[in-house]
Amino acid sequence: MLSPILFSVAADSYEWAVREIRAEFGREVRIERVSGDLGRVAGPPVAELAAACDAGRIIFVRHLTTEVASFEELPPDYELADLVLGELPDYPKALAVQAWTDGSGTGGSYYHRLHDALADRGVTVTRSGQEVVISCFAGRRGILLGVNRLEHSLSDWPGGRMRLARSDDRVSRSEFKLEEAIATFGLELPAGGKAVDLGASPGGWTRILRLHGQEVWSVDPGALDPRLRGDRRIHHAATTAGRFFAENRVRFDVVVNDMRMDQVMSARMMVDAAAHLRRGGLAVVTLKGGGKNPLDGARRGMDVLRQEYAVLHARQLHHNRNEITVVARHE
């Protein structure tokens, strides 16, 4: 019998994640809510669940781990190490440990308990970057322990809660959304590529694209942050996307869109942009949730995108709030 899988979500997206899992694996799968942003599902293999999430068929799940134990409190270190290492076929040299809580805490004390227990056995413990991930969730009803391969975890952060460092150079909070998408999906932007940022003002996504070596056309009637104006590889087109594309002669490698508009309208704008994108070019767009049924709205937007793109990934990332980030390739 397969072990149950713990899956994390945004608290207000739990019902949509359940609906997606049942649509993918059937209504007979057993699903229960563990806490506000954590659920448990019994039935599908973790590799199949992860593949459905990675392909964008399940978009509201952020992190996965296979549950191996539950406690009222963590056992002594030697028992904890025995339990974790007993779940692994080969004695590992290194493991990643991700710990989080259902409150405002960081889970740091649980990380250190696991770190010390495993370090005593000669295992190097880090917070990320290892092939096998130990997940520890501490909730009001107890502590859950999970073991999973990184490739099936969806995120290298505890519960998918990516924490990005704030910088004095940051132009807007929206930068975190593009940074998280690039890191989570392992996106590789072409060296020296040309990118167009639709609805760019004040320039957060433009700044991230420049950090990744892109020459950027920033399209927005609004102004860019003054710190971006001296960059000769940023071209501000103070106009609408429609007018820009009517006059544009540049062929782009990347197009991004974080505009506040209906999912279908955003998707249609990306379809228009496809005519100016190289074959195989990359598209990143946030489809704004809103409404009573954000799942169906996101699906409608993705159906429009498929007129010109192959959808590679779609997920409600930690920094999305009520949005879905979609990554697609121009066909």
C-alpha cells in the first residue's frame, strides 16, 4: 500500500487543489485537510502526482512529500535519525531538511533537531540543494515527517514557501514573482537575449530580466523607476502593447506579462505577442485569480495560450497570492 502524500497549498486555494487532484486521479482518492495550508492524499504515487503538478494539470499544489511518521513531539535524536535513515535505500552522505509550521514561526527549532540528529550519524544537512528532502511540518495537531526526492517535491523551500531576500535595488514587490518562477521551474533565459516586458511600470520584472542578461523593451504608458533609466539595454516604450506591436520590428526571445487584467485578456495579449517571438521563445504570464472560480478562469486563460504556445508549467507560487504563473514555449 502506498504511503500518504502531504501537499501544501495557499490556505484559500485548498478546495481547488482537491478538485484538481480528484479530476486527475479519480474521486475515490482519499483526501483530508491537515491544517490551513496542508492536505493529505492517499492513492496516487508521488511521482505521478508530481508529474501532474509540474505539467500544469494541477496548479494549486506547491510542495509534496511522502508522509513517513507523525508525533505529538519529536522523539529523541537517535530514534529520529533511525527513522529517517531507515526510509532511505542507501545511506546518504547529504540530505536537505525543510521545516515549517502552520503559524507564523519559521520551523527553525525543528530544522536544528533534525540537523543535529543526522549530523551525529555523519550526514551533511543543508536547507536545500540535495537529491533527497526531509520535510517536517509542525501543526496544532502534531508533527508530521516526510521523505521525498527533490525531483518530486516541486519546491526546494519548506512547504513551497520561498523566501527571497529584499534588496535596496528592488523596484517593486512583483520582482519576487518572476524570481520565484525562474528558480522553481529552472528557467534558462538565452544569453544576450531580447525580452519584452508588457505592462512594465515601474520596472520590477524589467530589472529581473536585466539581471538575467536580457536586453529589455519595457512597454507601459507609465514611468519606469528612475534607477532603470540609465541602463542603455532597457528601452522604455511609453505606449500600450497593441500600439507597440503594431510598430515593432524586433524579434524577441522572451515575453513576460504581469498586467492586472482578466485571465483571458492577458492570454490574448500573449497570443498577439507570439507573432513577435522567435520559434521556441519563452513566455511567462501571471493569470490573475479573482472571481468565484479561479480554477476555471485559469484554465480558460491557458486554453487561449495554447493557440500559440505549449504550456510547460502552471502553478500558484508562494509570491503569487491570487494568481497563477504560467510558463509556455512558442511553437
